[in-house]
Amino acid sequence: MTNNVFTFLVGGKAGEGVKKAGSVAAHIFSKLGRHIFQMDDYMSLIRGGHNFSVVSTSTRWISSHYMKANLVVNFDKRSYDLHFNDLSNKNGISIYNSDEQEKGEGIGVPFTSEAKKYPMKTLMYGVGAVAILSSAIGFKKDEMNEVIKSEYPSGIKDNISFADLIYDIVNSQLGRKYKLEKGDIIRPILTGNESLSLGAIAGGLDVFYGYPMTPASSILHYLAKLAPDFGLAVVHPENELAVINMGIGSAFTGARAMVGTSGGGFALMTEGISLAGMSETPILIILSMRPGPATGVPTYTEQGDLNFALNAGHGEFLRIVASPSTVEESYYLAAELLDLVWKFQTPGILLTDKHLSESSMTVNINTSKTKWSESNNYDGEDYKRYLDTDDGISPMIFPPSNQLIKWNSYEHDEIGFTTENPKMISKMHDKRHKKVKALENYLKNMKTVNVFGNDGPEIFTYGSTTMSVLEALKYGNITAKVIQPIYLKPFPIWELEKESKKSCIVVEMSKAGQFADLLKEKAEIKTKSLINKYDGRPFDPIDLSQQIKEVI
Amino acid sequence: MRLNETTIGIENTWCPGCGNFSILNSIKKAIPKLEEKGIKRENIVISAGIGCHAKIFDYLMLNGLYSLHGRDIATVQGMKIANPDLKVITFSGDGNAMGEGIAHTIFAAKRNQDMTLILHNNSVYALTTGQYSPLAEKGWNGPSTPQGSVEDPLNPILLMIVTGATFVARCFAGEIHHLTDVIVEAVQHKGFSFVEVLQPAVPYHSWKEYREKVEFLQKEPDSYEEALKIAREKHKFTLGVFYRADKPVYHEALYGNHNPVVNRISREDRIRKIENIFHIG
């Protein structure tokens, strides 16, 4: 077990329970008190194709999956061929479907002919993978059956009978091959999207709007499921134009509103983001990136929308852009941004990507450490929605109210009436611009940059790629100082003065090196070596550690 | 400023004789009538799109959000979903509601969103110098169609009945009592109410053109099929309520009697429930 990490990979067609088998494996490991990282790779289709789920586990914090697996279970020949090189050359064991291929490396299991005997047929393959894992890590049958009962509640009898059969087939060769040490505590498992959803709820979320688009859809699904229990309104309207404008309408009533999308949907929202800037509407937008441009590669990952997030929307207005690095940070940052957009009455963007949105990790979240979104409420007379104040932040009143509340997309006066007066136009520009300084001053008292390590060469990265870098350093036993700006706009240059004029290593998932450009433009940080990946797949820590070693 | 103040000192920039003045006056007359029926002025919130019609936003002492072109229909739905105690009204031009924002209009009707859409139908893009609109007559000679538009206009009344609106009416800016009464009924109606108002934009159409053609429905259709038939057959100058129905409204179907803003769950309860998810999950 390289690096004290055990990795389980399961591959097959969509509809064979591949992802579920990965999740069950993750739960088995977490129940042992271990940390996990699960990455699901799937194609943009419903049935067929090739999917795989890879779960890496360790007794220490682990921030990436490994593409060299100890135990690989493939349900079909295609998966076997694709993952042949993903087998760890130290102690890797491959399980293949002996009904699909006569010969193979490892242990053959007649998945097809055995599953045919049950009404659920190929749907049972995942159960078989869990049985194989159970045998390999030395679970007794009753331990395995407990897991099957709780994780596969429909058709329990058949599932257990199938699992027993598969267990018996492999156990003589595979049984107790891997001894997994127990960890310290049992931690919950969350995806990045689940985590940011819960964080937003903890921060005061009232309404969520979303139009399905991978990899942001699971925010919509998760919040829709939680809505009744948390008293939320969760709505899937006709398009992203409706999404952002309904969000803005809700914010007008005082509701903490959030929307979620990926690049294409975000493009449709830009008109509304500009409206939020002008009308000073607090709204939190989750932008989960996938490879673009255009439709791109829907179910894979990239960090190609950084510049778009920083600049989307016509006209000049204040925005906040921040990107979490881990599942845990997604929780806190969602609440923090919900608070900030209300404090500064402007749109905020939480920038994430498929890799962080949809990968799962064991987490240790302090639920009450989150910010609770507060607004600058007014209870006096002579209310003016856009009162010009020292910091540019105007007081808020929400309907129903007998005092006039006018929010406006046109340039407007302090009350909110439309204006074309040149003095008023520049005055209101100045008023809104004051918030830029106010926000920067506010952020100076907050944690805006994460730094990991003190010595060694400086490596700049952001978002989910931070996790890949940290795991690569652990794997390669490399000493380095990893600097991850959480906030990207305003860019926390006050935290990066020491690095100014230096030449650093930059790691990001963008062909053009958008993050490297941002470092140069904002903080005069030069890029000595850009390590970038843009094939839709996240970095593998083994490859990345090699790339880092080459440039140090 | 308070909602009951009458002089607001805002310059009205509609053309003299514009049909929009009648809509403004009707709304002002409708508000006290609605108050008599128990709908408080402070519970009314408005939006508007962009165009001549939308200037009404500045002329009404009502709370609201001046939205973007066509998006006003989404804006008010967001208001209603967050706080269903509010009565939401949007003023929308034919370019707004039947052009740029038609998807929002159709879906608001489809989900029977509890809101009122007042369609200022002047059948032209007036503020942008007279281009043909989704409701302009075929052959309209505007700067974007110098040889005359080649498209037939939409039939908004038919479209709204078909897509699920539960109160559908047509009024005329020159029949201000009828217009006021219909607005009062539309705002009171629980569900998606749609009031098309024929409204001359005087640089492009004369009042005379309208007065010669308008007629009232003999009687209100009493079934869905009859409403469809009348909406299809009657020319675009027929006034009256074409259709009304009782159907569950969107926000109640979504979350019953809940109110996401007024009945927010406390921070402590949220944290406790999240802890439970972590514990079970």
C-alpha cells in the first residue's frame, strides 16, 4: 500500500451501480474511522458507455484519489482494457468478468451469468463489487451483509444471496489480502456540492433557483430534497434567465437567495449579474466549472471560467469571487459569501468545478463556526434605498412597508427613481464604487489566503487543484510552500506582498494559464513554471508529484 | 417617502396623449378599491420591463424593482415565491412579455403563478423608434422592416388560455372604467391573471383607429372550450374577460402554507438539523 493509501476502483457501464459501489466502499472505509476521497468519472449518457468510481483511503487526511489502484473490479471487457494500466504494480489485484473474456489478469468472476438468475440482473453488479471488496479487506460475511442491508435496501434477499455467491467465488484467492488499519473517528462523507449547500443553509439560505446543468445540478437536487425540512423554496424554472431574475426578485423581499449553474448557464445569467450590480441586490451564484468553450465536455473538470467569473456582466460594478479548495472549505465559504453579499449588497460568485463539486470526502465540520448572513436594516423615517453613505452601503427595508422602497436597473437617485442627470449619474457611480474600498478593508480582517507549509519553493494554486497539489506533495515527499488565494476578486494582494516580484510555480487546470495571469496582473507574481492540465481529468497525485519535482 | 404621498416630482416623459396615461390612472384608481377589499397598499409590490410602458414604475408610489427587458415576469415570481403574503403585479410591454420574456410569460401561466401581468399592448417598439413588435400587424413598416414585416402577430389571449393562465382579459386604454374594474378583479384573482391593454402609442397609431374597432364581448365565455373558440375567432379589438378558472397556485403546490421569508427556520434549528444529517449520513 503505497504511501499508506489503499485504492479501490470499480468500472463498468452506466446503470450497473458503479458509482453506488464506490460510495458504499467509501462508507465501509469511513466506518473504519479512515479518511476517504472518492472521484466518479462518468460519461454524458444514461445507460451504457463506461463509468468508473475510484476511492482512495488512508488513516491520514487524504485530498485526492489515486489512479493506481490496489483492487480493481471491472464489470466488462471495455473497463478491463481501459483500467489495465491503473493497477498498482506493487500489490494490485484485478477482477474481471469471465463471461466477457476467457483470459485475464487476476481473478475471473462470472458476473453476467450469475446476475442473470436474479430479476435485477445487471443492476446487481455493484453489489458484487462490494462483496469482492469485503472479501479483500477481510470482512466476515455477516459484516458484509450488514452493509448490503443498509446500503441496498430494495431486494435485500436477492442482494445478499448474490453477494454471498460472489464472496465465495473470490474468497479463496482474495480473502484478507489487504489489512486496513482502523482510523481515529468516524467522519461524515459529503460531496463538495452537498457541503456548500449545507453551508449556505447554515448561513441563512431561504431560496434556491437552478436549471439542471452538470456539474451544478446536484446542488439543485440536494437542496430540493432538503427543502421541506429546512423551510426553503427550491425551484427549477424555465431557464437560467429566470433563475437569476427570480433570485433577484426574492432578494428584494429580504430572502437569502442562491443560484447554481455551470459555464453555459452562467453565460445566460450575466445580464442578471449586471442587474444585481446596479440594483445593489445581494445574490450568491455558484459557478461549477466544466471544460468549455460551449457545451465542452459536460461531465468532466477544468478551471477555464476564472476570467469569465471575474469579468462577467456589462458595466462597472462590485462583485465578490471566491473559490474553496476542499469539501470542508466549501461549507464555510458558502455561508461566508452569503453574509458578504448581504453586507455589501452586490453579487458574489462561489467558483468551484466538477472535481470538487462531485467528489466525496470525509469531513470534520464545525457546524456552528459558519457566518450567519446579516443585512444593514433600517428602522428610521425618510427611507432612501440608495442613501449615499461613507462606505457606500445603503440601509435596507423590505416589503411590506409604508416607506417607499424602489430598487432600480436604470441609473437612479438615492430614493431609487430613474435619472439621466449627469451629476447624479457620477454621484451614484461614486457611491457604488466606495463599496470596493469598504469590501477590501473588510476582507483585510478575514482569512483570504490559505498557506500550507513554510519552507521550500512557492507553489501557487487555487480551488480544487489545491487538493491535488497537497496530495502530490505528500506522495512525493516534497517540501514546498503552497499558497492558495481563497478570494480572487477583490484579489488579496495585501497578503501576497512578500511574494511580489518572485518567480513561482503555478498549478491550474487551464490551457491559457488564467490564474498565472491573474497573479501577474494583480500581485506582480511571475510564473517560473506553469503546470497545467486540460484534458477534463483532475491531476493524479503520482503524476503531479513527478511534474513538480521536475520544475523544482 | 411614504406610499400614500401623491406628488412625487418626477417628470413624466410619455408623449402627450399616450395610452399609458390611462393605464397609470386606472392603477391609481384601482389601488383604493383593492384596499377596500382588504388588500393593503404596502403588500403590493410591482415590477416593470424596459420600454415606454415601464416608465410607470417611476410614476407609481408603490414598492418594487425596476427590472430588465422581459425579465420583470421572472422578478415578480421570485418575490412571490419568497414571500407569498405579497401581491405582485408586473407591467410589461408587448416586446417584453411577448418577445424577450415570452418564455417567462408562458411558464408563469403554466405554473399558475399567483401574480398579475398587465400587458401594455401598443403593437410597436415605440421607445426604440417604431420597429415591428410580436403583436404588430403583418406588413408593419418600421426601421427594421422597411419592406413591411412578414410575420403574423401572436394572439396573446389565445396563447395565455392555452398555456394555463386562470384569468385572461383584454381592455382598452380608452375604456378606463372597464380597465379599472378588470385590474381590480385581476389583482384579486388567486392565480395567474393576464390583462392585455390596447394602448395607442400616438406617434404610430391614432386613438381613432382603436375607437372604430373596439367592441365588448356579448357575454363572458363559460367554459374552457368556448373561451378558446372566442379567443381564436374574435379579432384583436374585442374587450372583456375571456376566461377565468380556479386552479391550485404555484407557491401553495410547492410548499403549502409556508412562507420562506416570514417563517424562516432559526439558525439554531438549522445547525441542529445539519448535525443530524452528519450523524445519520
